[in-house]
Amino acid sequence: MLSRLRMEEAMRAERVQVSWDSNKSKWVVRIEAGAEVIRRHMDVPKDADDQTLRSAAQKTVQDEGYEVDLTEIVVHHLT
């Protein structure tokens, strides 16, 4: 059981950010886990609300094999 807990800790994203990538015209999720940084684009409308963006980001994070709580996802809005 202890090794399972360590494995779950190792698979937790430390930081997740969502921002608009104007070059690709898509939202991008930036996942930080230790020294690893993963960037994935999402097919979510440009005018999506925070809840939609956080839910889509959480799914993307899970697809990459990590876990994150919705409240820990930072959304950077368009300016």
C-alpha cells in the first residue's frame, strides 16, 4: 500500500495552467510535474467559461497520466 501511495504522489501534476495560444488559435494546457513540462492544445471555444476550461484541462491532465484538482488549475484569460 505504501508503494501505491508513492506512485500516486509521483503522478500528481504540480502546476497546471490554461492560456490562449494565438498562433494556433486554441487553448493550451501547460502541465508541470517535476522537471517535466507538457503542453497540449484543447479543442475548446475561445469564449469558453472558466468551468469549461478547467474541466477540459483536467481531462487533458488525466489523459497524460497525471492527477490535478480543479481548484488548482490556473486560467489565464485573454486580454
